[in-house]
Amino acid sequence: MPVPAQLSPVEARVLAVLIEKAATVPDTYPMSLNSLVTGCNQKTARDPVMEVSESEALEALDMLRSHDLVIESSGSRVTKYSHNMGRVYQLPTPSVALLATLILRGPQTVAELRANSERLYRFADASSLEAFLAELAERSAGALTLLLPRAPGARESRWAHLLCGTPSLPQAGAAPRVAESSGLAAEVAALREEVAALRAEVEALKAR
């Protein structure tokens, strides 16, 4: 079955939580609906923080199951769910880990991604991680990552996932305001240093 053209934010969050918990809590995996909703609504390691209801999670699971991205299994008492992303998208484990981290935590630099994805997959170095990001961005079946334009004042560009479509970029008018504010702060700091130096000279002259 072909992969969906685009996931909703809730569908992406459900899928990413299943990927995350498969690596971090394997003893309780596959996941029940209750634990899945809890994972979706975590306040830590989530950007943005979401409030997903059970009905929304079930609706997302139904859509993901229809594309074989989620596998449903019956336990002794409750239905449990596991992801099937690597097989459906034909991706290696490192790529799946990167996409899950981007979904759960938002756009990130290579250094941030390496630190935040460590529990899902440990990359040997930054260059190997960048190679997987580049492969995801250049997939013949459709790009799954995008290198965003570097934000004003930022040292590095951030990567984003494309499973929910192209992320919205900051408005053109926002950058000058940020740059102007930053420049004004630097100017004020320089003036304060100059005043302090002049005061020191005056005190020295008085002492003479």
C-alpha cells in the first residue's frame, strides 16, 4: 500500500511516539492506547506540547493502520500497537530515529539532533548523521527532510521533517526586528562600558 502523501500532526506524533518507545521502553512495547496517549501528551522532550485525546489517537491509529504504518495486536486484555515505518518507507533504523526525533522535538541543528536521538540510535559522529539527513532530503520517492534557511543570529541551520508538509518559515518582517533588537542591545552594552571607563578616568584625576 502506498505511503500517505501527508500526515496530520496527531498522526505524526502517534507514529513518532511508537518509534521512540520501541527503543526506550522495549519491555512495555507494543503500546496500549492509554500509554500511547500519555506518550503523545508528555510535557518533556516534546515541541510542541500537545493534548491528544483517546478518540483523536484512535482516529490517527486507524489512518496509520490503513497504510500499514501501524500494526495492531491483541494482548491478553488490551489491544496494543507497534510501528512499521521503516518497512513502509523503506528506511534504515538511523533514518527512522532521526524522523521520530524531528517530529517529537521540532526543527533542530545537527548537534541537537545527535544529542536528542541518542536513545533511539547512536551516531558515530556528526558527519554520519548529516549523511542520513541528506539521503532523506534527496529520496527519489519524495523528500522527508529539509534544511531550513539559517535564522538571523543563529550559528547553524536547522533541519525539519516533511511528513506533515513543508513547515512554515518565519515571516520576512520578523528577521529585521530580531537583528535590530540584537544590534541595539550590543550598542547599549558598548556605551555602558565606555561610561564606566570614563568614570574610572575621572576618579583617577580626582585622586591626583
